[in-house]
Amino acid sequence: MSRKCSICKRRSLNANSRSHSNIATKKRQYINLQTKKIDGKKTKICVSCIKK
């Protein structure tokens, strides 16, 4: 399974990490995924979908 919500299909974002001298290095901002059992199957769901 990829790092993607199985309900809303949200994925991680690309961002820059900035050092003190303002040099940019790429980083990933992952969403908050949790594993839940739905109909007997384990699925990865983001927390915003769990709250809905």
C-alpha cells in the first residue's frame, strides 16, 4: 500500500526544508494515516476522514 488515504485519496506533499543560510532541500510532508478495519479488511485512512 502506498501512503495514500483509501477514502479521500489524499497524498503527501512536497516541501522545502530551509537551513540557516536559506539553502533549500526537498522533503516530504506525509499525512496522518492510521490503519483501521473496515468490513474485515485493514485499510489506511487519514485522520480527517476518521473524524468525519
